[in-house]
Amino acid sequence: GQQLNQSPQSMFIQEGEDVSMNCTSSSIFNTWLWYKQDPGEGPVLLIALYKAGELTSNGRLTAQFGITRKDSFLNISASIPSDVGIYFCAAMNYGGSQGNLIFGKGTKLSVKP
Amino acid sequence: DAGITQSPRYKITETGRQVTLMCHQTWSHSYMFWYRQDLGHGLRLIYYSAAADITDKGEVPDGYVVSRSKTENFPLTLESATRSQTSVYFCASSERQGPPRGYTFGSGTRLTVV
């Protein structure tokens, strides 16, 4: 079946550092999403990408929809302690009938003050 | 309050018992989903529903049953709980029309089967 390979699995960084994570697949998707999950809560949507090559920002977060439509990247600039959590990439093919969202296994981010 | 709510937040049950996890959304979203989250596996789709009385299997449906008699509710039942079903369960919903804005998730139910 379709799979998303997300890396790294975990990151330990110092406050103020920039963070990069990515997600790849052997399948093509027309929608890529990035979610963040705080401890004890459900995932919350951060950024949605709908077009190959698209670059979208949300505050200190920037995500890109890969030109091949098989990957996506998320960058966090100048990390702060509240960035701690698990970040999930997700992808789907939307159109006609509703496609189902599939998720990567997550990147656990720890930020040292 | 508007939103998507799951109950209970925590549940401990014994092997072999039937247990039902509840999910309620107030947006009248057509689509609803059940995921389980396990260490090393991320989020895996159990069942989903495109509308009331329409349900379909996801990636890991074995051992689970769903129903959707009303648009706003989507309960998940474990007919005979097993230890391998110990997990955190998330319900989600989404709109039917227009570009996908992703799914909105509930806060989860942490289920332990002993």
C-alpha cells in the first residue's frame, strides 16, 4: 500500500535553532499536509499544500510541496520551547471521490531552552 | 461548544470485553474517520464514513465495528477487546465540498486492554 517515509524520527535541538524535516513516498499525491500533535492532544493542521512546487508559510513554519509530487518538506525557523511535539506529514489524492489521508510516522521534536 | 469530542478520554477494559468509543461532531461534516496511534506506526486508519449509513474499511479494520446512524456521531466498537488493541484512538471529521482542508481531530481516547 501507499506509505510515507518521514525523517528524522526524532530531533533534539537548542532553542533558536532552525529545524528541517521531510517526507517522501514512491506514490504521487496532489495534496500534502503537515500536522503538529501536542502531548495528550489530537493532531492539529499547520499547513496545507495543493500544488507541486508550492511554498507556503505559517509564521515561523515553511512547507514545500515537492516538484515531483512525491515529497514535502517542513522547516521551522528560530525554534522555541512551545515547538515541542510530534510533527506528522500527511498526503492524499483529492478529486472525484474523497481520498483518504495517509500519515507518516512522525518526527518528535524536543527543544532545549 | 462546536467541535469534535471523544469519550471517554481514558478507558481500561479486560480482554474479551466489548467496548465502545464515542465520537461526536457539531459541524455537520459528511466525512468521519477513526485512527489508532501506536509507537512506531504513526496514525493508521481503522474505518471511515462518507455519510450517514455509509462506512468503509481502512488499513486496520479487523476486530472493530462502526456504525453511523446520524451524521454527527460515529462510534467505534471493539467487539472482543484484545491486548493488541491497546492504543490511542483518534476520531476526525472533514467537509465534503471544496478543496480538502485536512481533517480535524478530536483529543483522543487512550484505551488499555488488560
